[in-house]
Amino acid sequence: MPDTLLFAPPQSRAHRTPHGHPERRERFEAVLRELDASGLRARLSLVKSGLADRELLRLCHGDSYIALAEREIRSGRRFLSTGDTHISPASLDAALAAVGAVCKAVDSVVEGSARQAFCALRPPGHHARPDHGMGFCVFNNIAIGARHAVANHGLERVLVADWDVHHGNGTQDIFYEDPSVIFFSTHQSPWYPGTGMESETGEGAGRGTTINCPFPAHSGREQVLGALRRRLLPVMESFRPDLVMISAGFDSRIGDPLGRFRLSDDDFSEMTSLLQEVADQHAQGRVVSVLEGGYSLEGLAAGVNSHVRTLLA
Ligand SMILES: [Zn+2]
């Protein structure tokens, strides 16, 4: 059985953004080039996946938003009317392929055909809210994957850990009243999108299942790894997730143009190990990692190298 799968839907290349936009196709190319050049690619099993169908999107998004996104992308508009997300005619297939890859990754690790999966894809997803694409995101790839695990595979508890420098407001919104998913986020604050205060902890049946750890600019290892150890690990002892998912954003790495955190490649490795330990303890080692941000091509490549190398260790 292959230990770790790679999903890299080729449609990710075709999602075009204007010249000079930080969320660009070269990000995807840089990740794949790094995996190839480092030899890591040869140790991963590349799996093909298809486009997500509407039923999967409906796990997290409203019909009217799905129809709006489809309509606006097909119409040739250059950005979604709901937020700061540039689109091009091929963006619908790219967004559907991104969701399709994450759901197939969930299928694979839950059904036991592999232990872990890394999904290299774009557009990213963690800012996409139920009725509101924004922040370069169209559909919430990781949230749909997490809910797919619960709704269609019968898992009871999923952890979504988000170390992107930006708060995953879309993921938070989707699971705010849902006790089956713990959303844990470390992020810069104040910073885009302005949410993710410590006081936002979930509501109703989901009270306590949203854990926000906001930190000021220039935070790094001490804050982010400290939060994982002190805030996440104790909760995992009682929550005991059946699946660990990672919103792997590398804009929290030192030098990123869209973030002011100072995480190093070693820190990404340590964070990966720590989440793997949670998965080993409670979730039969099942980890599905999904690319979010990371806007320095060199930094993104180095961060992904460190993350994937640790997954494979
Ligand atoms: Zn980000």
C-alpha cells in the first residue's frame, strides 16, 4: 500500500489571474517542480481525480452561490461579484477539480488505500464561505472534504488545522455550529480577512469546536508551535479525531509577500510531525493536507518540500 498520495489536478494550471497577481499558476508549477527536483515526487503515488459534482459542493455551499459562481465564471467576468477572487473561463473546472481532488483524497485515506495525501492545487479554498467566494477562493476545498468524510463516509470527528497566515474564515463559518469538525487556526491578526478572534469559539452544538489563535505580525515558532502544543493537543485527547486535515498555507513562512510571520522550513516540519502524531494516536495515521496560500515561489517550494518530506519520513 502506498503510504502517501499526491493529488495535483492539471486544471489548476488553467485558472488564470491578471499579470502580477500573487495567486498565479506559477505557484502550482513551483510546487510540482520542487517535488520533482527534490526526488520527493518519486516517493509519492500520483492519483488522478475528476471534477466534483454539485452534490459535493452543496455539502458546504448554498445553491444560489453555486449557481452564481458558475454563471459568473462562464460569462467571462474577470472577478467574482462576492469578493476579491479573480476568475477566467477555465476557473470553474479548476475549482471543481480542486474539490474533486480533496474528496478523492478523503476517499482514499478513509477507505484505506493509503495513509496520507497531499493535494497541490489552486484556487485555494479556506476563505470561501457558504454563500460568498472571496480571498482568491471559489469553493472551500478542505471544508467540503471534511464534510464529505462525515456525511458520505460516516466519520464522526474531523480535525481541520489551518496554519495559513490568514484566518480561514470560510472554514470557520461552515463549521461554526457543527460539533463534528474542530477548526483550529493560527493566523496573523490584525490582518486579512479581519476575523479569527479568540472569542470566536463556535455556536450552538458547535460551541467550543472553533479554536482561534491570533498572533501579531512577526510571530513565529514560539507562538504557532506553542499554540499547537498548548491549545490543540489537550483538546485532541478528548475529541479523538477520525481524520486529520491540514489547510497547509505557506504564506506564514518568513519572507512571504502577503504575510508577516516568521515560520521556518524546520517549523513546518515540526508542525507536520505534531499533526501526524495526533493522527497516529487517534485516526489510524490518516492525514489529508490541502494547499492554501504561499506567495513567494521559492518560499512556497521550500515549505512544501519540508512538509511533504516530513509526511514521508
Ligand atoms: Zn493565506
